[in-house]
Amino acid sequence: METTQKLPRIIQGGMGMFVSGPRLARAVAICGQQGTVSGVCLEKALVRILQSGDGGGHLRRALSAFPFPAVAEKIIKVFFVEGGIPAGKPIKNAPVFTINPSPLLMALAVCANFAFVWLAKEGHSGRVSINYLEKVALPHLYSITGALLAGVDFVTMGAGIPLQIPAVLDALVEGRTASYRLPVEGVNQTSHTLSFNPEQFFAGKLPPITKPGFIPIISSNLLARLFMDKLPANQQVSGFVIEESTAGGHNAPPRRPPDYGPKDAVDYSKIAALGVRFWIGGSYASPAKLALALSLGAQGIQAGSIFALCEESELDSEIKRMIRKQGFEGTLEIKTNNETSPTGFPFKVVSLEGTISDPNVYTARVRVCDKHGLVTLYERQDGTIGYRCPSEPVESYLAKGGKIEDTVNRGCICNGLLSAVGLNSAHEPPIVTLGNDVDFLLSLMANADSSYTAADAITFLLSS
């Protein structure tokens, strides 16, 4: 058990698809805080970067450390292109997940999570976590396996109630078969259980793995109590991140829609009384708010937006420049959108020219669902399992038994987030998400056109 003195004051948020890449997580961890790699759909990022030539050879260096070399070599053979695929030539997409993924896709997910965590941990002894979304559940067993093999220190997870993760971690660390139950929509409201035994898959014993800590990202006293009551003593959480409604990305729906009110407020005295460490996120990126969090009994804060806009984040450089400039000048607009995300959760969207937030861009986009990150499992009439998403082409969604009202104003979060980090086709417009508060820019930037590093952000947050 770690001592309180060694714990970080700051957990860097796991943002978007690859916004929180290994470069950012490593920079934060080197500064003594907890760096986070966003683990959502990393297999897609790996495939794209390998086909772009893997500049600097970083991913191939990481994959050379994978404990089952033949598996990593196959991934490189299938996807790596020396010098990168020429402009205008088609890119080979990563396969999409189903309940029966191919061995290649399982290996790809394991290797991707291993490689990006390995790079984040390279050359230092600081803490690195990986962040997943509970709703993007089909890859969990394979993704978590890769992160564990790379020695990840913590797993964080939000966008749902991830009560199954502690048992998954125990099984994988011990070399046993891990299972994950997925809900299946339909008349019978059934479920489907995925299983994965890495030692059988790799035909060899896993190297020794240190069990990482688990930190759920939650938004209420009710959920904190649920974790304490439902998990057995040997699977208790390492702490909580309590995310308030002004945080970026997906937010928990308000208790009384459409607006957040007193019922959504967290009683931090009750959280502290649970005797579990916690960090607070959502507009806490300032020395004063860090002090407030500490006064409420928190270990510290989780901060996302301040790191999303720093030099080391993987957010497109021009997008970062525009957001920093508008934020510094006080003209940046960030809206909580209740329709864009196919999850049905409220989603923070930056109003930015050229992105899906622009009505003209949204209308001009042809609806496709080729990434399958947020698909929902449903029961077909013949009893088999199908996959649908409210953001897919409307006719396709209706043919799968979906409701027309669920498709209205939906955006493709998967494609939009990949485009925001330059890992998608040029015809797919980006979508950008941030928390409500960007006041930190006034303290970190000398003028509207300047920038800052992750180390600058940490120095600012820890200043008295």
C-alpha cells in the first residue's frame, strides 16, 4: 500500500482518442504527477501510425519489448509501411470489434495498449495510468491485458459503472481466464459474456505482472457507496475520481433533466467518510481550486483541458492554436450537447469552425459507422447478436430495430475524435471536447499566440 505522501496531487485526465498519448503521459509522470494514456481504440491509432511510417521508430521500439515477439512481429508485418503510405493511397483500417474478434484483432489490441503504455513509462519511475470508457467494452479484455504487460500503474474508467474491472484485473494478473459481461438490448434484455485467457492465446506463461490500482471515475455519492458495498474486500478500489458536470467529454446525465441542480451536487464529507482516497475533476485547474479540493478531504485534482491544450498533447496543432487563442481572448464557446453522442450522455463540444459543431459541416458529412467504438449489442429476431449505433446511417439503424428519434442530431464521436488527433481520413471532420473552464490560459500564456508545456501546467497548478 502506498503512503499518502507519495500519491500525486494531480491526475492528468485521459482525453479523447489519443489526445492523451504516451508523450503527454510521460511528461506528466516525469514531473511527479500521474500521467494518463487514453486507452480508447488504441488499436486504430497503432494501425494508422504504423502505416504512416512510424516516424522515429518509436512504436517498433516498443513492440520489440513485447514478451511474445512473434505476435508483435506479425503486427508489424501486416501494418507497417516503410516511409508511409503515399498521399491519396488507401489506408488499411483496423478490423472492428464484435463478440467474436479475429486473432489478429485481439493481438492488435493487446500490442497497441502494450506499446503506448510502454512508451509512456520509458526512462523514468513515475506513475502512468490508462483510461478506458466502460461503454467501449468490446476491447476491454484485450486492451487491459496489453496495459498490464507493459506495467501500467493504475487503470481508470468512467462513462458507466465499471464494477467488473477488479475481477478482470485479478484474473489477468493471475493468468486465469477473464470474463466481461455485456448488455444486449432486445425484448429479453439479455447479456453476452466475453472471455479471454492470455496464456492460452499466446501459448505461453505471462511474465510476472504487478496488479495495478483501479480508480473509477464517478459523479455521485450513490456510485461511491455502490462500489464500496458491491466489491469484495480483496477487490476494493484504490480511490475515486469525482467528476463534476463541468468536466470535458461525457458527463453523467442530470438527476432531473434537462439541467444540473442541487441533486447533482456531491457531498464530499460523505466521500471522505468512506476512508477512500479521491481526486476531484471538472474546472479544478487552478492553485485555488486545488487548495479547495484539499480542504474538502481530497488527495488532489484530476485535470484534463489544461493538458489537452499543452504542447505534448496529440490534439491537432492548429486546433490547439485556435482554441488557445480564443480562450485567451475570451471568445471560446463550449456547449453541453445532449444529442451529439450516440451514448445518450451529455457531451461537451467546442464550437469551432471546420468541426462537427459547425451546422454546415455536420449537414455536409455523410453518415457512416466504420469504427464501431460505441456500438450497442442488440438481439436480432433469430436470436443472434447484432450491432447498431444511433450515429450510423438512419436507414441502417431503423432496419436494425432502432428508433428514428434516437438518430436526430447524432454525431460520429469515433470518427470525430480520431480526426481531432490527425488519425483519420481527411474527409472526416473533427469534433473537439473540453471542460467549461479555460481560465488557466491567462496564467500560462504571455499572449494569445503563445503556448505552454505540461511541466508549465504542473508548476502553475502546484504554485501557492
